[in-house]
Amino acid sequence: MNTIKNQHGMSTLGMMTVALLIVFGAVTAMKLWSPYYDDLAVKTAVENMSKEESTRTMTPNEILQTLNKRLQVNQVTLNKDDVKVKKEDGIIKIDVVYERRIPMYGNIDAMVKFNHHATINARGS
């Protein structure tokens, strides 16, 4: 009587492929973590400023300075052109639009874009 042995499990090549995919995913996640973590600080700073009463009486320049000070605590820097503050007709608009370029593998870069907007009624509730 002939017995047929069934193969169980993965081949060495299959295991290497799975390991390579796991390492690729982990390295990609680690490289992209930093800009998303920094963006969380930007988002929190903009939201907190929009909820504070003192922001209603600030000039656009004071708002920019306060936002930059809050971001410096988290070691986040934004370019001068990334933040726009407009004050018109009793409404303050804060727009933070920026992008980050992250070197990934060799000559391949990832570019991520972030947008945050807040509108504050400067006249009161």
C-alpha cells in the first residue's frame, strides 16, 4: 500500500516573502509616523486656539505668534506661508495648509498633505 504524504505549512520561499512584507510595512509605518504625530500637535493647537476666549481679541499677528509658540513646545515648525490668519467682519479664520516630504526607499519619497481650518466669531457667542 502506498501512503501519500501531504505537505503542511509554508515553503522557505513563502516564509521569506511574508517576512519581507512584514518588514516593509513596519519600516513604512515607522517613517510615516513622525509627520502624522506632528500633525496631531498642529490640529490640537488650532482647535484649542479656536475654543479659547482670548483668541477673539487677538490680532492676526498675535494669533500666528501664539500658534508658533504652542507648536515649538512639541518641536513642530511650520513655514511662514503655511499658516494664514484673516480677520474680517468680526470673523477670524485660521487656515493651516502644509505638506511634508519623507524620504522612503532610495529615490522614492512620500508626500503627505495636511489641512486644518478654524473659524472664530470675534464678536462673542
